[in-house]
Amino acid sequence: MNYVITHKVFDDSFLDKNDYTVLHVGLNDNCKAEYLRDDTGDNISVKNPNYCELTGIYWIWKNVDNDPTEIIGISHYRRYFTTRPEKSRYTIWGEMPQPLSEDIIRKKQ
């Protein structure tokens, strides 16, 4: 699973929900109801102003039960794994990125 770590609401409609899960970090008063939040369970969310996305990584470590052989990745603040580096940001000239599927990521190992 690849976690998209964000601190604001964004258009996530192009993400394959089987491969990407949004994790909202920091102040969670402005996130979509379906986003995971780093201020639940075992967390250090209050430290987000100092630690940034690390509060999300901590949350994943402490709250996600996974198979030890499973690949867990993060897309830092809506930057995705892609085969085209110029499209690695949220938008480039208004164009949405084409994030890699988990199957393709596994083949790159």
C-alpha cells in the first residue's frame, strides 16, 4: 500500500483506491471524511508543525497491521511514483499525474 500524505484536501479522484490511501496529517479540521487521519490511535500528530510528514510515517508504523513482506510506501505531499519525472508533482501545467500501480511498483524491485 502506498500512503499519500497530505495536509490539505485535494482532488484524489484519479487515484486507484486499491493502490493508494490518503493520510491527512497535522490539523485535521479541514480533511475529507474518508481520509485516514494521523490524530487517531497511537499518534504524535500534535508534533506535526515540527516533524511534518514524519507524524504520518509514525502513524503508519504504529497503527497499520500488515504482512511483513508487504511494501509500504509514501507519496510525500501528493507527489507520486511515476515513470515520467516531470509529472511527479500534483499537477504540471494543469495535467494530473499518472501514478504507478502497485503491480508496476512490485515489478521494479
